[in-house]
Amino acid sequence: MLRLPFDLLAALVALGLAAEIGLAAPQRQPNIIFILADDLGYGELGCYGQKRIRTPNLDRMAAEGMRFSQCYAGSTVCAPSRCALMTGRHTGHCTVRGNALVPLRPEDVTVAGSLKKSGYATALIGKWGLGEPGTTGLPNRKGFDYFFGYLNQLHAHNYYPDYLWKNQDRFPLEGNVVKDGVASQRAQYSHDLLTREALQVVTQHRDAPFFLYLAYTIPHANNERGQVEGNGMEVPSAAPYTNQPWPQVEKNHAAMITRLDADIGKLLALLKELGLDGNTIVFFSSDNGPHKEGGHKPNFFRSGGPLRGSKRDLYEGGIRVPMIVRWPGKIRAGAVSKQVWAFWDFLPTALELARRESPPGIDGISQVATLLGKGEQKQHDFLYWEFHERGFQQAVRMGDWKAVRLKSGSQLELYDLTKDVGESRNLTEERPDVVARIEDYLKDARTPSPHWPIHP
């Protein structure tokens, strides 16, 4: 049978010409949903070993899909991690490499922009962090047809803001009164509004392919409220943990995660109700490791699981994150994969699912072969991270080896993750051959950036 590019074949079908020249109608492209939690630790879901926080819907999502044990965020803090996710470039190459308010450039290709060219309706619900009002990095200028949520991470600290953004306009939230980032009157909880909008997007676009980027802010702390009241874990109720003999801040933290889980359950139920379940691939992950902000202590729930470090560390606890992917009938249910991949792999993965080629110059590799269990999965020789909020730090994963540099010019620390996932034994002196290979890679791992110079 004659094979044509999907876009051309779809156009012929629309014109009623495909049958006349012996072509079958193309299979509809899958809907793609990426759900991103904010500061959720590797060990905070039941399916990743959590014992006290209830996450039945995400646990069921893992049982019905594929759970990854070695997936990595784009960075150890918010904005650069999201930049890597959206652009397919790691933090040595992407435009936004830290939490300063640097916008995406006009030439930065995004997942949303690429999928839009393939006929997808595109929506961002939640936290963006890659462009301020009037800049080239606004969501609607980077491929999203619809945006509802927060533009920057500071505004997103507050779960009871007096406004959110709807496309490029402020959307007032009546009943919320805010001063210095803290609400004195609390009527509308932003997370609930994000869920409402996400469900509306799915319902509205049920008849054509859509990409929904659902970037929740749970369980990030309201740092400003934490500084004033000592408890920055902002949630309407501590249920179902109200009667637990825990500090109030930890009850709230657990309640936030369970609330997140419940709303993801609503989304998955809606997909089934609308008959979209079998043609929708859903990704779930977190933008970095667990925080120690707003009074929360990550050791209380062992939020990082067996991993060393937390948010703002380049040890595994700061960058290794939960990743669950579900697509009934396509992804094997109950699968657990050790495939090593990172956020910059999402762009080429999404584009292959949409039957579109990836743009040149990205760092990502499509993970479709692993997800669908078909073909040979291409592997990364190296994964790279850099972090600018504590001077200049770097991390590299090469096979099962992990290297961390805590400051510019210092010696690399080296760990064997197969035997030491907690990164407790530095093997730099014992394996100079491995260190030398990683050092050689680091010579060309990054491109200079005026916004992100190397500071000693």
C-alpha cells in the first residue's frame, strides 16, 4: 500500500480523496497528557514504597501502566526542569537553567508548538515558569492554545491567590485577599480550580487529538506563609490525616498529596467515561526531589525513599523522580522498567507518538520503544545537569556511574548506583579511569550562556 506522511494522508481523508487513490484512513493520533507534581519526592507514592501517605489512584495507574525506577527530572529546581521538559534540551543547552525570570526565546521549539503543527489542540493548566507578561516566553506564544494558571514560581507559592492567568489576562479569584504572598481571606483553592479546568479541556477536545500539560503546584510549600505562620503546607483540610499524631505541617503535607491523587483519579475516570481511555497516553512525574520548606521535613515520610539529598541537590534525591506512564492496550500493565531517561526525552517521545519528526539539535531520545515494548531502545551515553543557585554544580550519569561536582574546579565525586543508590561511598580514588572519561565529556557538555555564567 502507498505510504504517505500522516499530515498529508489526513488532509486527503478530509477532502474525501483518500479512498479514490486506494488509501486507508489514518489511525487517530493519541491524546497526550503530562501531569507534573511540584516537589513530590521519589518515595512519596505508595507504588514507590510510601507507607503512610495514601495514593490509591496513582498506585492503580502504576498497576495499569509502566512504572520507571530510573527516570530523572530536568533539574533540581522548578523552572529549568520545566524548560528541559518542554524543549528537549538538558540544562547545559536550554535557555532557562535556573529560577531567575529568564523567558524562552522565539527560536525555542516546544512540545506544544510541535504538536500544534500536527493538528493537536494544546492546553497548559497550572504552573509555567518560562516567561513573564509581555515576553517571548508566554505560553500562548510557545504553542499553547489555552493557558490557565500561574506564570512564575513565586506567584505559585500561594494556593489562595487573588488572581490567576487566563491566557494573557488576569483572572480574578473573588474572596481571596492577599498581602505579601499570604492570603488573609481564603475562598478559592487554586489546585481545585486547576482540576476543574483540566477536566473541561478534556471534555471540550474529546473529538480530536489534544495535548494537556497539567502542571499542578502540589505539594510545593507556600514559603511566605511558612515564614509568617510556621506552616506553609497550604490545604483546605488535613483530611484524611486530621487525627494522626503527627505535626500539623506533616498532616497538611500528606493531605495535599492525597488531594492530588484524588484529582488525578477524577481525570482518569473522565477519560474512561468519555471513551478516550484507549487512545490517551498519560504521563505522571515530579519536577524535582522533595522540598524542606514551609516547615515540612522530608525525613518524616522518607520522602526521598532510599536516595540521598532533596530539592536543590544534584544527588539522586534531588533529581531522580517518580515516573508512571499509562496507555491501556498499548503499554503493558504492571510493568516496572529500569530504563534510564530524563525530562528532555519527553519532547521526542511525544512527537514520535504523534508521528512527527523531532527538531534538530535536541538532547532527548524517544522512549517509545521502551513504552510500547517494540524495537530496540536507543540509550544515552551521558545525562547531564548543572545548577546555579549554589555557585556552579554539575552532575553526570554515565551508564551506572554517577558523578557530582559541588563547586567549579573541585574534584568529582563518583558513585556506583548499582551497588550504592544512596551515594554514600565516593569511588573517585578507586576508579580514576571512569573519572577521566566523565571529565573528558564535561569539556563539551555545555554551551556558554550570558544568563548562566560559571561562578566559582
